[in-house]
Amino acid sequence: MPTATADTAHSFEVFQHYERLQWKVSDLDLNNIRQDLVNPVYVPLVKGVVMGEATSLPGLHGFLSEFDDDYDCSAFVAVWAYQELQHHYAFRAWLRGVGVNIDQSKIESLREPYEAGVTPSATLTTNVISEIIVNTVYRALSEWVEEPVLSDLFLRASRDEAGHAREFLYYLKRRLEQRPHELKSVLERIHFYVTSARLNHPVGVYKHQRVEEMRGYETVDDVIDVYLQISPPDALDKLQAKLRRMLGTAVGLDLSRNSAIRGAMADLSDVPAAADLAPVASAAPVAG
């Protein structure tokens, strides 16, 4: 992980790191898509990916508003949003390469910014969860799809999402060190996502399931369904365990079991509710 020196922001180190690794849509072999290997199920799958990645703009808008007192984190989020927008356009470019266009009105319907999280730390937590999920899902899909250009694209996007998760974890840990009273809201977010009987993605929870125009259209939830169908039966358990492990490291707690999360929340039962500390809505900027 890039580490800031005394005279630089962490985001500057990340920016330089990303510059060295940044790929372009033109790097994809879009003129040589293997049409004979394009399974019909790939099209709705990629349309769902496109709609998920389309939420980077409302995510960026929400982050810049919520973190107006944190230039460093805001600068990183600007870099993050560019890469997420690149994913959105790259997958749209693949669809165009197989003769499929996206309904732009659906994209426009997602533009409204996310509401602020219960706390900024809760917002960061939600984004960590989002990035870890799509990193895992995209990597699995890159191995599953047979069309090589799409497989390559899923792998590139998966690697980007891993980097995003790492940096959001950095900013979450830093913020909790400065504002430990926000820990309760973080544990609440973790509990919601890692104890569910199904795999929920934040974009589905906060956008696709709430926007009327998205009803009946491909969404991130459809992408998750494909992932679970092609994965071993224990895929959900393993992914939720990964979320507990990585987030536990950020908050400095052993969250290896769901009971540990509930125990940590109980230990904070006397802490004022996050809504009392910052009376804002419960949604959070997410994408990917």
C-alpha cells in the first residue's frame, strides 16, 4: 500500500501508483471479440455490470459533499471515480462490440447523488464492502466467461477494485483513529452485510432496488445471482468471512464470527446512536 510521507497526502502517493498501473479502454482488443464465444447469457450479465458501474457519479457527488472537510480522502475519491467510470464505459464498449446498446435513460435515472451515510465512517465501510464484493465477483467471472476480451476486461476491473478496497480501508482506519465514536455505525454496516442470508451489494440496496426506472431491467443483483450460480456452494460464506477479516483489521477487532460483531455492538450499547451524533439518512455513496 502506498504510504504518505510527512509532506504529502496519501492520495498523492495513490495517484502516482495508479498512474503507473492505469490501463486504457483502447488496450482492450475490442475489434477482435470472438463472436462465436459470446454466450447469450453474457449480454444481460454485462448490462447489469454497466448499471452497477454507472453509480460512480452519484457516489462521487455524495463523497465530495460528505467529506468536505477532508481534502486527502476527497482527492482519492476523484481518482476512484475516474476508474469506476472507465469500467462503466469499457463494459459498454464491449456490449457495443457485440451489437448491443444501453438505454441511456436508465443511466440518467441513477444520477441523483447518494444521501450521506449515518456517519462518514459508515460510508467508507459501505464502499469497502462494495469493492471487496465486486473484486471477488469480477475475478470469478473472468475465469468463467469464454470470450477472451470480456474475460480480460473482468480481470482488469477486478484488480482495480482490489486497489480501491485497500485504499478505502486505509481511510476508514484513519478516520476511526480520529473519530472513534463512529465505530458503532461501522459495526452496524458490517453486521447488515455479513450476516445476511443472501449476498447484498450496496448498489442494489441503495440504488437499483429503489429507482423506479430500473424495475425489470438488468441490475447488479442479476450479476450477483450469476456469480452465485457459477460458484461453489460455500461462496457466500467465504466472501462474508473475507469481509469480516478485512474490516476487522481496519477497526482493530476480531470479527471472525458473526457473534463477535454482535458482541462488539453490545459493548458500545451505551454510546449515543450515530443518528443522534449526525442526524442524516442511512444511505451511502457506493459504486462498482
